[in-house]
Amino acid sequence: MKQPVLVIDVELDDAFEVKGHSGNASMLLFHGNCNCDNFKGKILPGGVDTQKQASGEEKLLSARYILEGKDKSGKDCRIFVENNSIPHSKQTKPMIYTDSEELQWLETADLYGEIGGKKGGVIISIFEK
């Protein structure tokens, strides 16, 4: 089985929703942490998952957050993650920026994400294709 390059444990903090006439939108605020071989750290304040669904269309999500911690070499770093849903798929398409020399390859790697449910949040696993 393929090992994820990052695994983020997300805890939901709050949710806001608008039920419009031609669609619905939600903003889910969250915090969490990552404790894997490549990176150990936490999500900084401001993590948000924006979900929208136009009437008769598939729900789309876009989560954005910054992780702060240490890369696998033990150096302090930050990782920005934007994780967007892929229509008609159970996967997501992550985009990453980082100031870590050790993890800079994540910025150009062909990545995909999988979302797993858990009580009060989700587990985001990011894999290299």
C-alpha cells in the first residue's frame, strides 16, 4: 500500500452556512495537526474549508491552511496547503508551497488527496502519484 507524504488530522471548530435561492455555501473553520515522517506540526489559526453547491450541481470544496512545525530534517518550516475537490472523484487536488528545503519537492510533485471521516473532523492523506 502506498504511504502518504502528509497526513493531517483536522478538528472542526465552527461552521457557517448560507442557503441561497440558486445554491448553498458553507465555511468550516478548523484546527489540527500533522505527525508523520515528513513533517510534524500544527495548523495555524485561520484554516477554512469553503464548500459550495449550485442547484443541481456537484458540491465543490476548497480548503486552505498553513502548517507550522518541523520538517523531517528537524528544521522549522511552514507549509501552505490548498486542497480542492475534483468533480466526479473521491479525491482532491492539493497544491503546496513551503519554505522547507527538505520538502520543496512537494511544490512540483503530482499529488492527490483522500479525505477520511472521523468524529468531529476528518483525516486528510496526501499522496504522490
